[in-house]
Amino acid sequence: MKLHVLVLCPVIVAVLSGSMISPKQVATTQAALYKDSIQHTSLFSLDDVERIKEFFLTNTALPEQPKDSGWRPGFRHKCINTVRAGLDYLIFGESSIPDSLYSRHGVLNGHDNDITDLAKRLHDGHYIRSYDTVRFLSLRKDEWVPITKADPVSRGLPPMALEKSLWNTLLRRIGKERGFSVFLLSVCDGYHAALLTLDHRNPAAIKVYWADQTHRHPLRYFVNNKLEEVPGKYGWEVMQANGPAKHSAGLARGLDEYMLLANQQFWCDCGRPNQKPGDCCSGNCFPSIQIWRIQKVQSL
């Protein structure tokens, strides 16, 4: 009889203890299980990269949207919608955006075409975790000063140098990982949007590919360390750590050098179709770069 009591007591205690678990504890346990059932990865495959590359090349081959009307299918998407479609292909493997303005995936849709809003929705959906900012420097009274929104004087100064290297910022984000990484890029505080694909499979030959909807980025890539270019194709340009800011035969452009040039040009952009090279409507946008590293979300 005593043996039966000894056996049953632990069972009774366990049952009574279980009945005292609070709803909050149950919710915490469920959340932990849910969290453990999700896998995040910031590395993409060659197939993923080829998929978005093909989209960008196809998009830039289309004629520009008519200026006298709203969006029409069959024409080239503008920068933010091009980026949204590229992310659709990257994360989900397909996209309805090339033939529509809306994705089948709500995280890529929003009320306005703002890159900061897009980044926030991607962050809330766990497709990005954090971001980095690269500011610019200018000269004031022969001294280098950072251009900041909090300083109204510096905001009126032209960008003359990067405060830190965008290339090195990308490398710090990947650390010792090897593969392909993709970054959402905001140029001149959202004036322009693009995707950067970093090929870091070989640490001795790291390169980055710039992708957007313009014809400023011809299809350029390396074959056996030789730079190749395909005439008439745009939207996928290889860049390196250092190089010329403008296109040069046989030389890949430097990412930092091009970033300074692009922010200077956007800062001066008067919005006129035939703006002369020397014209500058200073302060058209705030010189600043933001990057967000994209990650996949997979259920286990």
C-alpha cells in the first residue's frame, strides 16, 4: 500500500503543477516554438542571383513609361517598383510586379513608393534586421565637416567625400561568410533606389553588382579577370573596391567613387530633361546612403 502512495504522489504533484501554468507562460512557450521553427539566412544561391539579374536586364530593355500618363504595363518600371520586383524574385522566386504595380506578397506593397517605408515593412516581416548609414563630408572654412540634417548650415554644402567607405561597410556586414549577399540601397536619402549584390564566394576576388532600371549601368562582368561588356544591355554592372567614378574602357568602376559621383549629381539635379552639365540646383536631396541586408525567411 505504501508503495502505491509513493508512486502516485509524484504524478499528482506533476498534474497539479501543470494546472498552475499561466496563460502567459503558455504563450511564451508557443512563441519560442514558433521562433525555433523559422530559419533566417542572409546568403543566396547563384540561381537566386541569376533570377534577379535576368529580371533587371529584361526590365531595362523595355521602353520608358510615357510621360503623359500614369503607369502602363509593357513599359519599364521606375526605380522603387523595379527594386520591389527584384526583391520579389529574390525572396519568393516569382513576381507579378512586371505586369502589375502590386506584389502577391503584402510585405512588398505599400501606400507610397518610399524606400524607407519599404525597408520598415521588410524589417517587420523579418526580411531585414538592421541597416547602416554612410554620411558625406564637405568643406567649411577649409575644414572637413559632416553633412547632417541637424545642422542647417552643413545641409546646404555640396557632398565632397564619403565619411566612411561603403565598400568596407558591406564587408563588415558579411564578416567571414562566403556566398552571395543582397543589399537594398537608398541613394541621396531615398532620391534613388537600387539593389547591390555582393559576390564574396572568393575573398580574394570580391565584387559587387549594381542593379537598377536606368541605362547608366551597362551589363558588365568579369571573365577570367577580364572585364566584359555587352553593348545595348543595361541594369547589371560589376563594380570593385576602387576604380574610376565614370565608365572607362577595360576598368570596372569603384563603388565608393561612383557613390560620391551619384550623390553629387542627384544633389545638383534640377529636374530638367536637358539640364546642362554645369547647372546645379543645390540641395535637391540630402546626401546620404542607407543599406539594408536582405535575408530569407524559411519555415522548418
